Amino acid sequence: MATEQRPFRLVVVGASGFTGQFVTEEVAREQEAPGRSSRLPWAVAGRSREKLQGVLERAALKLGRPTLSSEVGIIICDVSNPASLDEMAKQATVVLNCVGPYRFYGEPIVKACIENGTSCIDISGEPQFLELMQLKYHEKAAEKGVYIIGSSGFDSIPADLGVIYTRNKMNGTLTAMESFLTIHSGPEGLCIHDGTWKSAIYSFGNQSTLRKLRNASNLKPVPFIGPKLKRRWPVSYCRELNRYSVPFLGSDVSVVKRTQRYLHENLGESPVQYAAYVTVGSTTSVIKLMFAGLFFLFFVRFGIGRQLLLRFPRLFSFGYFSKQGPTQTQIDASSFTLTFFGQGYSKCLGTDQKKPNMKICTQVKGPEAGYVATSIAMVQAAMTLLNDVSDLPKAGGVFTPGAAFSRTKLIDRLNQRGIEFSVISSSEV
């Protein structure tokens, strides 16, 4: 990781994009965080100076910081211009990459950061991009001593760090976990910007490429302790939460598995089996979600189908995604709860027993997931990179959040910023 003096500690790339605007505001809040004893020099970066200036002016107005736009650096760069990315990376200690879909625009920024000794964090939820970057660049990043950490937004810090938090809180050996995501919304309902929709389309449309990538990695299956975790039906009922659930199709499972592999192979920790679900409140919602899912999975298989999905996100997602994204009212009224149910063995019982005798329930709660919680997670991950260097993996490389931050104070930082981790119950059975 770069130790020489650079003009900016943080640089937000893609700051004028929909998510980038929220990340920009969150960095501005962090600059004024209580207890900060020194100035945090930072910059925004993108293709248009005018748009970047506009983002800073809107953030200044929203935060009541009239001088903000004059305090923040502006860097002009473009992913199609490698020289401009090099110049951007040379000025930063940590880059916060908000330019997606990452399968198209992520790699040039990763490459520029590694070549120029700069660490990089992204908020990708695209397993193919994340796993490809690890395969191609882990050794190069380690040689440079820099950290490339993907999926550091809502996908997948709450899930990845939630598993680690639960393991640390269990008085024994955690062997398996299920998570259930519940999204709470106000009267106007939910809406997500179509940038996330595009990433999902390209990810599901290229599942064969992901399978080939994983086969090329020649990785052995991660071992597990105790009984194998059984997968639920596509629609199941969670009695503990009194809600229906469907599988969560994001990157959480992929990220958690990669973290568990790293912790087992490098730190000798017992791996945890993991499955992820989303709760659905009513039978009507289940039917609506099933139809949206079936439409999506059918159309995403064909080129013309993908074009229709991209062109009409609101229609094919039954209103969940739009090109305009959520309104401020929708964002303010939204929050999330991620509930974990874990099982394992108490300290007095060997893990060679057939039936686990411990259960634990934990939760991660926070504000609106897609943009507010994502921005908080990304910025706090960056601050952890800057401040908890001695607790990071000794060599650099390409890591999941859990692999990079398992021994840092990131969970404490998130708790202080409104993403709260807690134990609900823990008992022997």
C-alpha cells in the first residue's frame, strides 16, 4: 500500500454517477466526523469537470457546507484513456471505484491502481468480475503491496462481515448459517436505479463464462464440519420471521464462500457453510416476484431478450427498477434488516458429533440498502484501509471484504455510522 505522500487520501471515481453522488456525500460527512483530528484531503474524478462540480455543489447544499466545492479536488479521467487513469491513481492512496457495470469498466481502474501502487475499493455485485480480478491480479497486487477489495457495498459487507461477527460471538464452533434479508419501505414502495439492473442482466446472461472461470481456477471444494446445509425450496416459509422467502440472487454467497476459503486456507479457521435468502411479506408479493423472476431468467438467455430488459427495466422488473432510480422520499423511508440463523457446536462438544448443539441468531440493521448503506460501507472500508494497516493481511492482493477486514475495526466503524451488528439470541439445544 502506498506510503509516500500523495495529494489525496481518497479519490471517488465515477462521482457523477447515481451511486457516486451518494459516496461523494458520505466522504464529505466523514471529513467532518466527530473526533477527526486531521484534515482528510480527497478528490472526485470522472469525465466531465462540469458534472463533477455539480455533484460537489449539490452535496454542499445538502450538507450545509457552502465551501465544500472549493475544498475538494477534481480529476479528469476516462476508463477508455489508460494514461488518464494512471495520472488519477498516482494522486490517490485509496481509490473508491463507482464506475459500473464493472465487467465493462472495472478492470482498467484495477490495473491502473496496481501499476501505480494505489489501493482500490469497489461496490461490485458481479461474481464474474470479482473472481476474474482475483485470478488475474492477486499476485501482481501482492507484489506491489496494494489492496484491491471488491463488493464493499451492501453487496457484500453486511453478509460477509455478518458471518464473521456471528462466528466471533458464538461460544463454540459455527458450522452453518442462513441469512434472511428484509427490506422495509414507506408508502411509495421500493425502487432501484437501473445501473444495478444492468449489472444483473450481464451477470446472469454470462453464467457459462463464470462456470468456465471457476473451472479454470482448479480450486478444491471448501471442506465443512457437521451436517451439510440443506438448501431451501425456491419459495419457502421462514417460521422464525413469519415470512416467505426466496433465494437471494446477489453476490453474497459467492463472496462469503471466497472469504471462508481464505480464512480456512490462510488463517486455519473453521469454514462456515452459508445460504442467503430474501423475505417476502405476502402471498401477492411472492406471486409478483416469481413472475418477475421467471420473465427475467427467460429473457436474459437471449441477446434480443437482454436488449428488451435493458430498454424497459420498470416493465420487466414489475416496477422495482427504473432509469430514474428512487426518490429521496423512498430512500428516507427505506431500511434493511439482515437476520442470520447459525448452528454449530459448543466448546464442550467435539465437532465430530453428528448433530450440532448450539444455535445463534444475529442481525445487521441499517438505512436504505442500495445507496445509503452502500456508501457508508464503502467509505468505512476505505477508512479502515487507511487507519488499520497493521490488522490487514500482511501482503497486499485481491481480497473479499471478510478476508481483508476480518481482524480490523470495520464492524465498530459501521456500528458508529448506523449499520448496527447485534446478537439476538444464543443457546444450546
